[in-house]
Amino acid sequence: MGLTSANSALKPVQELLQNGVVPQNYIQQFQDDSQVGDYPLPLMDTPTIDFSLLLLSDPEELAKLRTALSSWGCFQLVNHGMTIKLLYEVREMSKQFFKLPLDEKEKYSSKGDSLEGYGNDNAIRQGNFNWNDKLHLQVHPEHRRQLEFWPEIPQHFRTTLHEYSVKTKEVSESLLKAMARSLKLEDNSFSELWGDDKEDIIHARFNFYPRCPSAKQVVGLNAHTDGSAITLLLQDKEVDGLQVLKDGQWFRVPIIPQALVIHVADQLEIASNGIFKSPVHKVVINPQYDRISIAMLPLPNPEKEIGPLKELITEERPQLFKRLKNYGEFYFKYMARLATMERQIDMVKINY
Ligand SMILES: O=C(O)CCC(=O)C(=O)O
Ligand SMILES: [Fe+2]
């Protein structure tokens, strides 16, 4: 990689348009029109799942959940108990952080090859770059927080993120139980895989997608699956852009302001022996409006070996994935494969 491209890879995307020209690294070679940002795509019509009914083990809601997890691999979760005020504050503080002057944000820049901090992933990408800046923070367990990456401006950032992390943990634990129940398994079947309650991990990824006059030529996040167990995504309340792939067709994910978009991620697809699907998704860019999103990513402790649950391995459904530790490391190592639309998780299949 030459000096210029290395520099523009590391420079925040937000700073790239000062001379009005999109750097070549960011220009995508789309194979067909349906890949382009404003192509009219159908809306994802997966059902909305009511968290309060899952807590009551409502049989219809559990059946809806199971269908959503094994078809789309994602759904919209409502009545999750997070207040409108909390969701408002999380979205607001994200917007305010990315609006800060560059030198203020750079106090929290990622160092070396650390995942945490402010910056973008483009330095580790081969192929075309993403029109996305991020702030990545590990929020759980609390004793592993690296507070030097946690913004002090806006003022309530740290306390609000703490509150949001605690709620995320509650919701994700209950969701994993409901997911197990939807397969007629013991409540703790998935969560036991994650390891000690104090050592399981949650990362937060704040995404910022600056508006771009050449929106049709760039991509916010290239097609990918998430490397966590599940993802709880808070989308921008006004600007859409998230798309999910199902049976070879892209669908737009509608905005439901009070909902969380829940994705099955790779480590849950592995644990469910492939019954639940980790969906390929991507983000397109808006020519007029900036977009934010906040992805909360619960995952097992990397020390813990994970693999398909014994109860889900049968003669009709033989073991699909290998057992392994530290899926995250593997996921990042093969990140570049995303450009070819191959999922990293397919490489840990027994018959790969
Ligand atoms: O911005 C979005 O809607 C999706 C973000 C996402 O896919 C991610 O952070 O992994
Ligand atoms: Fe994602």
C-alpha cells in the first residue's frame, strides 16, 4: 500500500471530503445496480417480536422468534424495557461525539492494532474501504473497561453508556434464554457456553456514516456478518441504510424508532449448529444526511471453547461446525474475505 492510500485509510472518513473529492480507495466497483445505495429494494418483513411476551414464555411469540432466527436471522425487538429517554440519550451522545472537533475525538484514537478507540477499520481492509468511522469500546466486564478510550465529552457519555451496557446485558441474557426455550432447550443452554457471568464480554461499536455527495459510489459497511454471539443494534431514528441479504436478495431494514434490531451473529449460529442464521448485512450511504448506529455485541469469553450444543446434534442434523476458542481472532484475520461475500463462519464448518 502506498503512502497516500495508507494515509487516507487512517484519516477519519468524516475529514475526507474537505476538497470535495472521494478518494479512489473508497469508490466501489458494484457488480449490478441492486448494489447501489438508492436502488429500490423491498422492505424486510420479519415480524416484530415483543420482549415482554418472551419473558412470559408466550408460545406464539416463541414460535415467531424461532422462525425469525432460522429464516432472516434478525428481527425488531419491542417492549424491551429500555426507556425512550435512554435510547434518545444514547443516539444523541453518539451524534455529539462525532460532531466534536477532530483533535478532541483524536484523544480517544485507537492505538496500534487495538480494536478499541476512535478511528476506522480501513487500515486492516484489503479491497475497497468503508465510508464509516467508529468508536469501539469494550463495556463488559466492568474491570476490563479501558477508560482512556471512553469520551469525557459529551458530559454524560460515560454514565449513559454504563447504564446502556447494564440494560444490554439484561436484555441479551433474557433473549438467549428465550432463544433456547424456542428450541425446547434448557434456559441456560446458550449462556452456559459463554462462560463465567463475570467474564463474558460486551463490546459497543458506535458507527458514524458521513453523508456523501457520491453516495452511490461508496458503501457504509461492506457485506458482513457479525463475529459476536448476538447483536443489539440501535439504528438512527431518521436515516435508514441497513440492508439484509436473504436468499440472494437484499432487503431494506425499516426504522422502528423504539425498537432494537437483533441479529443472530456467528457464535450463536455455531452454538445452534446452524439452526439460527447469522445474516449477511451491509450499510449504504445517504447523499444528504449523516447516519449513526450503535451496535452492542455480546460474545463469549475467548478462553472458552464453543461449539454446537450436544442437544442440537442429531442424525438428521450432524455436527456442522468445529469446536473452537477465540472465534473473534479468526473473524478479524479473515475479514478481507468479506469482499468476496464468503462468510468467515463457513470456514469453521467441519466440511469446509
Ligand atoms: O449501521 C448499521 O445499521 C449496522 C452496523 C453494523 O452492521 C455493525 O456495526 O456491525
Ligand atoms: Fe454488522
